[in-house]
Amino acid sequence: MEPEELLNEEKNSGKPKKESPLVSLEPDLKLFNESIREVAAEIMVEGLSNYPIFIAHQHELSLGELILDRHELRTEWSIHASTLEEFIEKGVIKEILRDRFIRSYKNPYDFMCVFVVVPEGANFIYYPYTKE
């Protein structure tokens, strides 16, 4: 996925391009890398889901459980932890699209699945865990 797709921007709209939210999200994902990896492993080991999803946002959100608060940590983004099952239960992902999502889901030991929520919309990205 290209960063422009996250904002649903037309490439030749004639308007100056807004900076992608991924520019400010990437440093936070790097900072949160180990914490997110630990939560993903916990979700899978405890049998809650084989498909952990992390939600990155800058506003109030009632999906998942807050694990990293931007106000407390003085970062740009807050992160909630969730699962494919909750996304289906809440109607974010339609049940009929479950199999398609699972086929596109990357290895959760190598990538964090992040649902990025911005005012213009939301989309999934896969961000690699950094090797320390």
C-alpha cells in the first residue's frame, strides 16, 4: 500500500499534497516496537486470537484496549490492541471478508498489523518489527 492511498488523495488533484500521517506514525511505531511485539505474542499465546490488530489513532476511539497513550508518553499516536474477531464483531470487517483478510495477513512474528485511523479514513498497514 502506498502512503497516498491512506489519505485517498488523487495524484493529480492540483492541490498541494498533505503530508502522509505515516510520516509522524513511523517514529512512534519504532518507539513502541517491543511493546507491541510483546502484546501481539501475549494475544496469540493466550489463545485470544491468531490475528492481533493494533489501532493507531490521534483521537478518542472505542475499539480495542488502550495499551500506549500518546498523552502519557508524549508521542503523536495512541495505540489500542484488538483482534480480527473484535473487528468482525464490531462490523469494521464484514464476516464475508474474513477469509480475504486472513489470506492477506502477514506473519505476526515479523510484522505488526496496524489499522491507522485518520480524519480522512482508515486503512491497514503492515509494519515490520525491528530487530534489536
